[in-house]
Amino acid sequence: MGEKKFFSVKMRASAAGRHISGAERILREESVVAFAPALLERALHHAKGKPDFMNVKCEAIAPNEIVRLPALSVTTREVPSLREGLALMRDLLQAAGVARAEEIVRMLTELRDMRGAVLLNVDTMERLESDPQRGVRVTYMDDAQSAQKPLPETKNHYAEAIVLATKVANAPHLIGELCISDDPDYVTGYIASREMGYVRITKLKEKGSPAGGRIFLFRGDRPQVEETIAFLQQTPVLVEGICPVSTSKPKDRWMRLADRLDEMKAAHLYRSERVMQSEPRSLVRCEGRELLMLASNDYLDLAAEPVVKKAAAEAAMRFGAGTGGARLTTGTLPLHQELEQALAIFKGEESAILYNTGFMANVGVISALVGKGGVVFSDELNHASIIDGCRLSGARIVVYRHNDMKDLERKILEHSTQQGLVVSDAVFSMDGDLLDLPGFLEVTSRYGLFSVIDEAHATGVVGKTGRGLVEHFGGGHPDVVVGTLSKALGSSGGFVCGRQVLIDFLRNVSRPYIFSTAFSPADVGGALGALRFLESHPERVERLRSNISFFSGCLRDKGVAVKTSQSAIVPILIGDEARALAVSEQLRRSGILVPAIRFPTVAHGAARLRVSLMATHTEKELCSAAEAISQALNASLS
Ligand code: WAQ
Ligand code: MG
């Protein structure tokens, strides 16, 4: 018989007859001599004290007696408390078809001072081990890779438990196992079965508790008990494919996310959605109640305007719900081109290009016009999509003071560049103020830099007929005008206007344009409908403007200090995040929807209410809203 034998190598150590430490391995003959000392080493360094007796026993095993079993799959369930850990174990046990789960988990928590496990008939609750003091001990088992892994000086609870659990899960007539360590400080335990695998539960006892034990779950008849015990005590098992679990327990990746959310909650920066159950009009249904909407960007109330909805619906009926392709492949409809032409004319530019969102328009144009080696000059209060466009371009980013053309010029002189771009919001979204367009154009043209303005909140709002800053200031010509269809134009999407060469260039290099599916017929149709409506109803813009000055006046009458806004946005500065949330919440209780704007949308400590007005608010609504705001602000101070 040329076949190499395996040996079972067992160590036991005691002091004054009291058990201190035990360990075993199953090793190939040639590894025995190298590994036996590690077992002694471990016994000599045990926390329970110095042994006065140590015994290493080596027994040959024929290779054909050894059963090789694949390791149970491992999952870890993080639980915040002991109560939840035990409840989880009970639920898993119940799910595995054990009726008396609650009783069994309680029995487990009450075990201590056993060397072996309880063998329990799960249906009758009868204990089947012949010596209930000692319990049933499983032996002859090891990790199949053991000769590659030196035995650690201190116990690796997981590595040893997964071997035992795999053997137990495969024992005849056992349907599973429960375990709590008897180490006072090791609070992770497990429930295991062939079906559910090895489920680690991170808290199953309080730190310091002397409790600990195992229950093997038996289902069968009395005579079958022999078979189960024989397998546990005599059949040598090598477990293959054990995945390492780090015992230093770095946080689970999902737990890390949950921690971040908890930090946000603690800092009053957590956000969640509010669900609207109606059209976005000046009165909306939100979470079961009617609220006065003071937070919409649909400034002209066009999203719900009947002719606009009709245009969106007709476009969908004629061309379908989606476009099925990018603009340069199969996604361009006559509607897209018609809308681009109409936008160019409305803005007084040569040409226009559509993007799926205003965010993409900013990212798409900035990253196309500058790159590595270039410089972008960006107002410190620019919108997130401008900031991200600057970052994505790879150009150096130079932030200048808000609307400060002197600072802009100083910074341009400091960073002389052949390839430069200056970008600014036209209406600043959280402050509602306007860009100094004449100053901006003077500086940018003096230094030959691209001038980019984002008219997201200006289109449909600023200028006598809503055409934006150029109309408002009576002239001037930025190189690039970005806009959105999703605010005053009541639809969805963004656009860029400018010279033909600019638009041709963007169609060829701008990645958000090239690699997005062309946006849907309903969006395009709705935007076209809204643009046509706006062209023929400039009085909507007029009504919005008169609401703005009326409302600012009401606020001042009630003692709330605000400037008359030149846009539809009226910021009411509060500062403290928690206070801003409290005021917003109080207003919601009085039937008014005004969000608290917080970091990172605005700077830390610059939290505010951001009121935005619509053309269709009535003076009565605005007057009572101003009253409610003033009251909520006062109440939050006391
Ligand atoms: N056979 C049967 N029962 C045993 C055996 C054995 N060979 N060894 C221990 N027990 C019983 C005995 O009652 C102990 O008090 C109890 O189990 C706990 O044993 O993935 O360390 O060796 O991080 O303390 C779980 C690891 C660690 C969880 C379990 O058990 C994880 C542990 P301990
Ligand atoms: Mg222990």
C-alpha cells in the first residue's frame, strides 16, 4: 500500500485536572512533525492559565475513510442589539421549519459550562445526549488546507467554527445547529444548516457573559440517534473551500453607507422625497393634503396649461413614448429640429442644440469647450451642474467671488491662458439675483475668453417677454447661452444656443448629447407647446413679475427683511440648518410648501427658505403666505 496516511493530531491541556485547551488537526503524514508543536504552543499561551498537563495524540486514518465536504456558504448579519440578534436567530429557525423556535433560542442562551453540544429533538424538545453535563462532542475534522495554514496562537473562532458547522450540517438526521461562543468577550455566534449556510449573527450575548453553548437540531426517530452520534464522533471530515472572514471586522460595505446616512441625519442634512399627487400648480395635493405651492420652478404654470399638455400628448400619440436611439443614430424627430429652431429664434441666436436635462447641457458644453491645459473661471455660487461640468473638463478651475467682475478680472490676469472659459449662472438659483451681464461681457471679451451663461432660471422669467438677461439688459451677446425646458417652459430637458459653428461643434464632440437616447416625443412636444404659448402670451411673464413685487412688499410689511427679487426666487435667509427645517415644517403644517435649502446646495450655516413664485398665485394667497412665514420665523426664535 503505497498510499500516504493521514493522521488525526489532537492536543489536550489541563491544570489541576481542569480542562484548559483543546485542538485538533487532520494532517498528511509528512506534516505531522512540523505542526504538532503549534498545538503545544497554543496550550501554553491560553488565557485560562498555564497547563500542568499536555497531551498530543496522533492516530492514523486511511485516506479512503475521509469525507471531503464543501464549506457552508457564509453570510454575516450585522445586528444593532442583543434583542435583535436573538429575534433574527428565532426567525431563521422558524423559516427553517422549526415550530418551537422561541423555546429553543431561550434554551441556547441559558447553556454554559458544557464541553459538547446539546442534541435536541426539535419536535418533542427531548434531549438525546447520553451525558447532558458533557454533551455530544464532534471530533475528527479540519480545514482541508490546514497544512498550508499555521495554527494561530490564539483561537480564530470563525475558522474553527466553520469546520465544525460544516460537519454538523452534513450529519445524518440533523437539520441545523445553533451556537454561542463560551468566550466571555466573543459575542458573534451563528445559526447553520445545509440550506441556509453559515449565518453569522454579530450579537448573541452581552460582552462579559459566561453563557455559551451549542444545540444540534435532530429530527428523526430514537434509533437513528446512534447514527448521528457515530458520524459526529468518528467520521473524519476535511472541509474544502473555506472563505476567510476577517476577525478584525472591518465594517460591512452596506453598514458604511448606513453610517454616512446617520451622520447626515445628526447634522440635519438628510433628505427624502415628498410625493405630489397632482399637477404642479399653485395648489397641490401632497401626502394627503392640499398645500400652497411656493417651491416650484414651473414659474409660468405651463406644465399644466391645457394647450401644453395637449401638445405633449399629441406628440406621444404620433411618435410614441420613446425615441429608440441617440440623436445621431435613429433618435432625431422633426419635433427635435423644430424645437431647436424655435429656441434659437426665441433667444435671438443662430442655432440651438437640445440636451436631455439642463444638468447635462452644462456638463456637455463646458467639457466640450475646455480641457486639460485650459482654465475655467466660475462664480462661487454657480449651480452644481456647472461645477461638475468644470470638473469633468479636466481644466484648471478658478473660482471668483460672487458676481464680482473686478475679482474675475484679477484672476484672469493671474492665470493667463490661451484656452479659457468664464461661466456664470444668469439667475443664481438659491439667491435669485442676476448676473451683471454687461460687466461680465466686457471682461470676457477683453481677454478673448468664452463667455457662458446659464439661463435656467432666467428663461421665461427675466426680460419683458421672458427672453432672459440679454433682453433685460437691452443688449450684449454671450458666446454660449444655456437654458432649460424644465422650469418656466413646464417640460423637461435642456438646451444650448449660440453660433452655428458652436452648435455643430457640440453635436460632434459633446458626450452627453452624443451618448444619450434622444429625449421623448412628449417632452419635446410639451416644450414646443409651452414656447409657442409663451410667445403669444407675454402677459404671463408680466403677471409673474407683479406677483414678485407684491409678495416682497407683503413680507416687508410683516417685518421680514427681503429685497425685491429680479427673478421668481425669493430667498429668506435663516442660517442654522435645524432652524430652517423647523420653520419649513411649521409652514407645512399651516398648509404651505416651502423647502429648507441646506448644505451642500448652499454653504454650511447659510440655510434658508427658498420661496419661488408662480404667475398664477393670487394676491390673497401670497398675502396670507407672507403672514404665515413671518409667524413661523418668530415662533422658531422663541
Ligand atoms: N463539539 C461539540 N460541541 C462543542 C465543541 C465540539 N467540538 N466545541 C465546543 N462545543 C460547544 C461547547 O458547549 C462550547 O461551550 C460551545 O460549543 C461554544 O464553543 O463566525 O467559539 O469553542 O465569528 O466557544 C462562533 C464563531 C464561535 C462565529 C464559536 O465556540 C463567527 C465558539 P466555542
Ligand atoms: Mg470557547
